[in-house]
Amino acid sequence: QEHLVESGGGLVQPGGSLRLSCAASGFTLDIYAIGWFRQAPGKEREGVSCISASGNTTYYSDSVRGRFTINRDNARNTVHLQMNSLNTEDTAVYYCNARHLVEGTEYWGQGTQVTVSS
């Protein structure tokens, strides 16, 4: 059975860092484009970052560009999101999404909570 599992969330002080991981089981991530999304209480889900299947192309939203870095670890069938200089506005549940751009197959993880607070 195919699924994605996010990990690495938690409570961190403003200015701190966290590294989120998105691990796949039952399928191989390296043929999927991977996106990280987040949803804060009372707000719509928003795209944060994504990486192409090849890993050659990345995207960051304006709110995280320069602070977050997405990368693939194909040997571990995992994608990471390194988050630095966190602030309270980064507080949200973070979800990863895997999408096969040709077949249209798509998977979502269950989410991991990130809370930035002093």
C-alpha cells in the first residue's frame, strides 16, 4: 500500500530551525514531483515549496524563499524541507504531496505540526 509520512515537526522558538521529512512507502519518490504545503488555523492550505522529479527545479513561495530549502534523498526515498529563521507566521500543519505529472497519480501525507513560539 502506498503512502507518505511526514515527520520532523515540533515546537521551536522564533529564529530556530526544523527539518521536515517526507518518506514514501510502497512507491518510488524519484519519479514524482514533490510539494510541501501548509495550513494554519483558519486559513487555506498554501503551497510552500516544490521540487521536480529530477531534482533540477525547485520553487519557493515568497514568504519562505531564502529561509527554506527543499531537497531529495533518493537513496532513502525521502524529501526534506530544511526550515531556518522560523517565525510565528510559519506555524501550521505541514503536508507533503507527491504527484506523477504524466499519470496524474497523487498522494498526500497526514501532516506534521510546526509551532513557532517563544
